[in-house]
Amino acid sequence: MPTSTRRFAIAVAAITLVGLHPGVAAAQTMLTLPKVNEDRRTDEQKQADAEKKKALDEAYRKAGESIPEPKTKFDPWKNTR
């Protein structure tokens, strides 16, 4: 392979790697969409959503309390010892 062709191949490979790097970094960030309709909501709608969230949280808390504690602690390595 001639020297000029080899240099060109190395340059193309380097440019490709540098060009792909920002795409990889952008894929790791969490993309969030802007809340467009948040400002258009009325106070009644916001209050209703807050009440729904509070009721949901309370139901979640009650459901967690109804789960009984196990009498024996679970040991996943029990059979291997």
C-alpha cells in the first residue's frame, strides 16, 4: 500500500472516530421533553393532580404496610454452604 493511501486511510479512520464520539456521548444523556402544556393548566387541574398523587402515595404506603414480615430471613446461599 502506498504511503499516501495509508495516510489517507488513517485520516479517514480518525475523522470517523472523532465524528462518532459526540453521538455516543449524547446517547448516554437523559433526554427530557419540555413540558409545553404545564403553563396552560388551571389551578383546579393542578390541585386535582396533587390530590390524585397524594391518594396514590397513601395507597402505596398502605399496601406496603399490609405485607407481613417473613419469619425467617431468606438466604440465597443456603444450599451452597
